[in-house]
Amino acid sequence: MNHAIYPLTIYFDGGCPICAAEMHNLQLRNVDGLLRFTDISAPGVTDLPAGVSMRELMDLMHVRCADGAIVRGAAALRLIYDGARLRGLARVMGAPGLRQFCDWAYPIVARNRYRIPRPLVRVMFETTLRRAAERRAGTSACRDGVCDLPTPPSRRDHSGEAR
């Protein structure tokens, strides 16, 4: 694993149903501890990357690499998926032709994320992908009969405490 990249701090919009669901799924898959999650919609958040405005953070996914480099958009997703052991997905998103398509399409999806119907989000992220993430977490997050699963970002109150 590239030590200049990981651990990776992910800046996400926890008020967005898609974003919150995907971050919960990624937390379940974060078995190597390479990903850190910062909900930029939470009141009082101070761990923001220098030189990046809140508007920019809300417009596109941003990550801060271990070396301080900021990566955004589909390139950020490729790093996130690689760190979450979804390396096949990261490779597909980086394949010639698909990389350009993902780089073009991601900002469109991000801009319209609140327009995506909630039932579709529920089926995609809170059912199908969640089951896969839970299966992954079930085999790696449980030790000696005790499971240590993170509280999903959407289930935290404004102080960061689990509800």
C-alpha cells in the first residue's frame, strides 16, 4: 500500500442520502483502517483541508492523502475504493476510456445527488451494497465473538456521538 496516500481522509456530505449510505458501506469495508471519515455537513467541523472552500467540498468529493495532497472527484473515489479493498472497482474506474467517462460523469452525479429518488438510493446503497459490505465486515470486524462495527455517519448526532 502506498504510504504517501494512506491513511486517506474522506470529506463527505453526510446530509446527502447517497453519500451517507456509501460512507457507511465504506466504513464496514475499512478493515485495514486506511480510511478516515469527516462529515462536512456536521456542525462545528474543523478538520477541513487548507485552501479548499466549503463550497468546493460540497460540490465534489475530496480526500486528503497522508502526504497532504488533495484529490477530488472520481480520482478521489478510485483512491477510496482501493483503500477499502474494492481494488477491482478502482481498476475498472481507472481503465482507459472508463477513466475519462467517470471523470466526466462524476461531477454531474454529484451536482444532482439530492435529485436521485430516495427509493433508488435505498435499493442500491442501503440494501444491495450494504449486504455486500456487511458480509465483508462480518468476516473481518468480528474477533472472538465480538463485532466492532462503526456507527453509520447518518446515525450520529451533531456532536459526533452515536444516537
